[in-house]
Amino acid sequence: MLKFVNKSIIRLIVCLVLCFSFLVVNPCGRSANSAETEAYDSTSLIRFHVIANSDNEQDQLLKYAVRDEVLKAASPNLAESQSLAESREILLSMENQLLEISRRVVKEWGKTYPVTLEYGVFAFPTKSYGNIVLPAGDYEAVEIKIGNAEGANWWCVLFPPLCFVNVEESTSLPVDGKPAVPLNTAAKQKKPTYQGKEIGFFLERFF
């Protein structure tokens, strides 16, 4: 009888330990991914958007070229930021620099598109970045518009620094379920220009 009681007590203790461990690791039955998703909301993020002039191939590549150079310039500073307020201050102090970088890239690609950069609060639909889903809402963001800004945009999160702790890794994350476009992809596909015109288009007139 005593042996049976001891076994019952041991089983009860084991069950209690397992239940307690489950609650600590996974409170309220939430998965780790669910908790991570809920941690990001419109009041704790700074987003980054680059909107292309149009959806043609060259305009889309130009969008990525602008993205690359802006991230390369901003990442060393933002990677050290400890708060949203600090990141905001950094971005506002770099506003003119990032705009000039964007305009330089556009010019290097032989385009005359106007470029604007605005830091503010914008309304966004539901979006995904890697395994993170952001609900629709108003978000603080840096927005760069190239030309008519009628093409598909690229976006990521500047704070927390999901766009980069490592810029190479950040640009390999899929956006909205679409294949990622890694850093320097645009530079590798850039067509040479002559006096602002793509040489490829010039040659097509003769062949």
C-alpha cells in the first residue's frame, strides 16, 4: 500500500513540474512567433519606404540602388541606437544627407527624376517583412519618392533595426511574401549610360 502511495505522489509531482514548465515557456498557450508578432506595433516602430517611379525593370532596379546606398549610410548610426527617440533624432539629423545620396544615385543612373524624402506619419496597409506581420495603421516612417512614385515600393523597419544589424542579411529578407532582392543586385544589373542615355537603347536603333 505504501509503495502504491509513493508512486502516485511521484506521478503527481512529475505532472505538476511538466505543467509549470509549459506555462513558463509558453504562457497562455501562445507560440513564440505569435508573441514576437505582437511585440511590434505602430507606436514602437520607424519604417523605411522607397517608392519607384514606375514598375518597369530599370525603375525598379533604381529603387533598389537608392535603398542600398541609403541603408549603407544610415546603418552604422542606427545600429547603435538604444531607443525610438534616439533613432528619430539620428534620422532627422541625416535627412539632407540621405536625400542627397538618393539624388546622386538617380543621377548616376542617367535619370532626371525628382526625388523627395519625408519623415512623418503615414497610413499603411497590413504588410509582412520576413516572419513579422505588421497590421494596417499609421506608422512613423522615412519615405523616399522617386519621380512619379507610381511603382511598387520596398520597405523595412529602421527601429528596431530590422533593416540591419547586418545590411547584407536585412536585404535578403522576403518582403510581403516576395523573393528578396539582396544588396548590390541593382548595381550588378545597371546598364552603362552615355550623356544620360542608356547605351542599350541607343544600340537597338541600329540592329
